Amino acid sequence: MVERELSDGVRIAQLLASELTGREIGPFDDVTVTDADPEVEATPEGARAYAVTRGGERVADVFVQPERARVELFVGLDAATRAADDADLRARPRASTPPALLVFVENGAHAKRVLDVFEAALAGPGADPNGA
């Protein structure tokens, strides 16, 4: 039996949300998915599917495109950049206020790998969105 690779942005984002909320230890113990749009439809530029929060503070947004999801991380950017590189995920900084790291989740297998990026971002320096 040949398994098809999951490459639908909405389904990838749903898988990622499930993975993020299913982990309840370490830096994930207070992570929740908020402001979810259950009717979101993928767009070429990316439609916002949901926010990822920890302790009530937004740490990332997840967007859906037709063939992938995109994570925009706002905390622990240096650690997240190294983790994305280690996980062989395509990532790039976004010069904005606040600065962000864009991580591209191209398929379902990458949804598992991006958890390492979240873990590094949530545990790394600058991970507290309040600057504490």
C-alpha cells in the first residue's frame, strides 16, 4: 500500500494544531490554539487559520496556502531559526514589528518536525512574549 503525502494547507494546519495541543509537557504545557477560523480556505498569499498562544500571550500565527501551511513565530527567534535549520525546514526572517520567523510546513511529515521549532522557540531566549 502506498501512502499519499499530505500536502493540503488546511489539513496540514489542522494536523499541526492537533500536535501542538496534544503535548502537555515542557514548553507545551500552556500552549493553546486560539482564534481558530473553522471555515478558513487556503489562499495563495495565506489565510490566517489560528493563533498559537502560551499563557494567554500570542507566540505564533498559522496561515494556510493551497499546498502548505506557514507558521509565523514571534518568540525565541534565534533558537527557532537554528531548530528549523536542524529539522531541514525552509524558514526565513520577516522584518516587521514585532519581528517574526516564517517557517514553511510543506507536508504532513513537516508538521511533526515543526514541533521541534516550536519547542526551541518556547524554551529559548526571548521566548517570553512579555519580554521578561
